[in-house]
Amino acid sequence: MENNINNLSPLTLAFLGDAVYGLLARKRLVLEANRPADKLHKLSVKTVNAAAQAKAAKLIMPHLTDDELSVLKRGRNAHTNHTPKNQSEGDYHYATGLESLFGWLFLKGDEERLEELFRMICEGGEENADGENNL
């Protein structure tokens, strides 16, 4: 099965990885505190966007295995037909790379590594003006 995963397009992996990353972010926000849904949504939007994901990708890159780094770079370098709205093109490409990696790890069934990388991202995050963590 892993061979089939490695043959998937990086944009296909990013499609799945976007959902995986978003779910991890929402899970963390819900488990941190019992907040109103509108507050949860606003906090989620701050963390699941191209700029925040690009920052996250750059943060974890030095800690990735060769295979993981290869997947991230394939996603980052993938040609998209999408022009980012309100985001830089560079950030959008790094975000796509991160999402590709998260999709790949999810399909591999490596939930432990997903949690480890996501925790690393969260611990490297800055605090918001209201004193809450980014993730």
C-alpha cells in the first residue's frame, strides 16, 4: 500500500492533508478550553491558513526524515492552477507542501508521527494578543 501512496500526486495528498491538519487544529482548540463555537472558528481560521502553515512547514523541516522532506518538497513544488487570495504565493506553496506531508502520513497510518509534528508546530507557535496559543 505504501508504494501506492508514494505514487499519489502531491496535490492529491494535499487535498487530504488539508482536512487532517484542520482536524488536528480543531481538536487541539476544543481540548484546550470550552469556548463558544464562533471563538473556536476564529481561532481555527488563524491557524489553518497559508501563512500559518508556511511558518509551520519551515519550523518542522529540519526535523523531518529524508522521506518526509521529499514529500513536503514535492508538495511545495507542485504546480497548482490556484492563485492564492490574500496570501503570498510562496506561503501558499509551503502550505501545500505541509498539507501533502500530513496527507501522506495519514495514509501511511502514522498517527503518532502526525501528532508529534503537530505538537512541534504548536510548541513553536507564538501567543495571540488575547494570550492564547496559535494552535
